[in-house]
Amino acid sequence: MKRDPYFDNAKAVLIVLVVLGHTLARMVAENEWILTIYLFVFSFHMPAFILVSGYFSKKIKNKNDIWVLIKKILIPYIIFQVIYTFYYQKLFDEQIEFTILTPRWALWFLISLFCWNILLLIFSSRKYGIIFSIIVSLIIGYVGEVNEWLSLSRTFFFFPFFLVGHFLEEKHFEWVKKKKNALIGWGVLGLIFTSIYFYGETSWREWFYGRVGYKELMEGSVAFGFIYKLFLYLFMGVATYCFLCIVPRKHTFFTEIGSITLVIYLFHMFVLKYVYNSFIYEWIKESGQYYVLLVIPVLIIFILSRKPIVKVECLLIGIKMKA
């Protein structure tokens, strides 16, 4: 099947934003512009990534489909869970224990991706599935036991976006690609960015993460937690739609990166972990050269997307390089 540059462009931009978000994470308290960019990125980058993943998902029909998911998702998760635990322990002397059930850092996405595909068996109704998935997510917020264990909280929080993507058809994206929608997209995203700059708070981070319940997110009564989450879904949904409207339709200089987002996602954490523990962040704070935080993810993506390195990365993961 011929690759659509639109989706590769979307995934390429989103993987850059993923790395950017992780790069900025430890500096959001240093500068209001950093906080604004961080919250702005988190308002749509994971929902959009997950929606596109849902669009390319296929409903499980037999045991072989489950085995394919295990090979493509669960086995890489287990391998990298082991590698990252060893990496943290031996190179950075972190006192962490190996566990399969609590994902390390960004590996939560793989566990959730596996669960989202399985959940399609339950939420298969095109008419009621999305509404039902949102209701379940709203209720889950009251269950404190549903947290980062097996990434269950994030799984249910982001599942509506995956389900929307699964139900979308080519004709829907053809409508999104219209030029008039791009103008609307840029305008609304500008308003969102401006609103975050003036009203955004550090506490918003945990709401965007979707990894804890209302009790940890709110002070006092949690009775109306579901209303906050509904507003958050609306906010993230609008931002995600606007992002999809501005994605370039034609082949660009970064289109090829869209075909290797998984390897970049898995391997960028090695590089960024080293950056976290180097002198770079202290130097940025002392010198005020915050623009370097925007350069770091571009350099990481550039390095990890070089063909010789991609070949090694694909070999370690056990997948073939895509033409």
C-alpha cells in the first residue's frame, strides 16, 4: 500500500513534539514561555498520535491477530522495560526494581496501545462506543486504584481518541485536509496558545497526563471531577482537530520520519536520560539560553533518524525498515 504523506507528516511532527515535551518537562518551572509551550504541546500531541494510531488499527478477528499484537507491541515493551531498568540502575545508579506491571517512563504507550486494540472488541458500536468510552473514563477518575499499574488510568483516559480514530474513514480526513480548515486550525491554535500563556498553570500537567484520579488532581470535593474532565476532553479534542487541519498534505523534507516514529519513540529516552543527567540543564538555567531546549529534540530526532542508526534500531526491535 502506498504511504500517504499526510499521515507521515502528522506522525513526524508529533514525534518531534513528544521529544520536545520530554525535553521541557524538567524546566517548566523556570520560565513562563517554557510552561506555555509545554502545556500547548500536551493539549494535542498525544491525543493526535493516539487518534492516528486508532485510524490504522484493525479489529481483532482471530487468535493470529492477537499474536501479531503481542509480537509488535508487548514483546518490544518487555524488552525495553528490562533494558531501561538496567540502564537506570547501572549507568545512573537509580534504586529501582524491575517490574513488568508498571511501565518505565514513556513505555506506558505500548501497554496502552495493546489494551486499546483489545478494547475494540468491547467498544465496537459505532453509534454508542465513543459515548460509552467517555462515560467509563469519567467514572474511572473516581477509582483511585486505577493508576499507573499497567497504565490503566492513561489507557482509559486516552481511549476515546483511539476509538474516534478507529471509526474515522478516509472521507473524513479528506474534509479535514481542505485549505479553509487549515486557516481555521492556525487561528484556533493561536487562541489556545494565547489562552494558555495568560491562564495556564503548572497543575494542568497532571490533567493532560491522565495518569491519576480526581482525588490527586483536585483539592477538596471531587464530586464535580467529571465536569472538569469533560471540559478537558473538549479542549483537547478541539486542539487535536486543529492540528490535523494544519498538517502538510504533500511530501516534505521530514515526511520520511513519519515511518519510523516507533523506533524514535523507544530510543529517544536513552539519549534524553543522558541529557537529563549531564551539565546541559544546569548550564541552560545559569546562562538563560532556553532556546537550546528547542534545539535538543531536533538534534535527537536527526541522530535517531539516520539510516545506519535506524537499521540498528530496527534490528534490536525486530522489525523491518520501511521503504
